[in-house]
Amino acid sequence: MATLIIHGGAGGVRPRAERDHIAQNLLTIARNTWQRIHAGTSALDAAIYATVQLEDDPLFNAGLGSKLQCDGKARLSAALMDGAMERFSGVINVEGVVNPILLAAQLQGERDRVLAGTGARDRAIELGLAMGDARTERSIRAWRERRDGSTGTVGAVVLDHEQRIAAATSTGGRGFERVGRVSDSATVAGNFASPNAGVSCTGIGEDIIDGALATRLVAHVESGRALAEAADDLIRRMRQRTWSAGLIALDQDGSWIARTTTDIMYWVAIDASGEHRFADPDD
Ligand code: GLY
């Protein structure tokens, strides 16, 4: 029984029109990904596909339209975890690569599977990946005005028809961060999967790393706990610690959850029972 869940970040409640726009774009991306999963695309390829679509949408803080760092540059981070193979790859603070998830995907087959900065950029050029500036007029204006210009980090977790799980996460970071700051999204705290479960996180990277959220939730499922129960315990602990973060996750049975300590997290899931999406506070 295949299952798909994607997110477009967690944080504050955006204006109604923007929330509707986010919901519509997430739904379109989820439906396109779901069609591919049905046609036999693997969990790994489906997670990559969904994340590329999210990176290409300037509405989200990943790929094109990402938040900018303190010096006004876009440095992107992404990670991919093949749960069936238990293999992680990632890219940290790469400049000039608009789809960092595609670089992470290439690194799945390489010896050096997590690359940062200029080394990551050099490898992207060698591999012939599309290069470009991830900044948009909107993201530059937001940076100039010191505004939080876009929504959040993106991610996708997929269970395919062969019971394989994959997780992908991509981000422009927290926004206005010091050059050299490392996002959770390219670590196993922010993106993790095993044969049993997969998780993608969004929120403040430092909080997600402090909580080792993705690995911790997968470990709970591996120890036999039900996904929803383990996620609820984790959310309680996150609230006690005042960690600002959300996560999407699924397990091998096709159960899925979306939980956040923030006011809202934008997500869409598709499973055998149909389509599901975040609750709008005005509905
Ligand atoms: N979760 C994105 C970041 O803090 O970098």
C-alpha cells in the first residue's frame, strides 16, 4: 500500500490567499508524484521528483526563491535517504545549484556522499547539473527589507508499492544566518529513513538538531512503537523544550503523521484512502 506525504515548511500562519496558493501547489505536486508512484516509480525517485518540483516553486524556501544568508547569497542544503538501502547523501551550503536534491541524488552512488560549499558546487559542475542563481526579485527584496520572505523548508517521504521508504528534504536555511552555519536539512536529524520508517523535518535547524528529531522518531518505530504514539510523545517533549519544528513521517504499514509545534505546517498526504491536507485555521 503506497503512501506519500510532502511538506512546504512550518511556521507562522500566512495570509489566507497565500495559504490557499500553498495548498494548491502542494496538492498539484503530490498528485503528480502519486501518479508516478502508481506507475511503478521507486520511493527514492518519487521523493526526488517531488522535491525538485518543490525546489522549482518560488513559493517555498528551497531551490528557486530560497531565503538568503546574512551576506545576501543563497546557499542551499538538501539530503536524501534511501531507507531500504539505509544510505544517506547530502549537500551543505552549495551556491549556484538550483536543485540541490539532484546533486544529493547523484551522490547516493559515490564514495563521498555529503559535500559542502565549493566542493559541492565543483561536483555539480562536473556532473553537468543545471547551474543558476536561486535568488528571485522577491527573495532579494525580502532580504533588503530584512523580512522573512518565503515559506519553509520542503520535504517528501514516500512508501512505494514494494514497501521501500525514502525521505528527501531541501532548504535555503533559516534566513539571514551567518555564513558557514549548517542546516539540519542536510543531517540525519532533519532527514532520515530506514526500512521501517522515514521522516522529513522543518523548522529551526538548531532545535531539530538538538532533538535529533528524524533519527529519534525512526528509532522509536524500529523499537516497536506505533508511529503516531511515538510522534505525539516527541511533540510533547519538543513543546517542553520550546523547540520550533515540525515533521512529516510514515512507516512501512502506510501509516503517516504530520505534527508541528509551530502555528501551522503546510503539508499534503495521499494514501489508499485519498487526499489529505493541513487544516486551515479559517476552515
Ligand atoms: N530547517 C531549516 C534550517 O533551519 O536550516
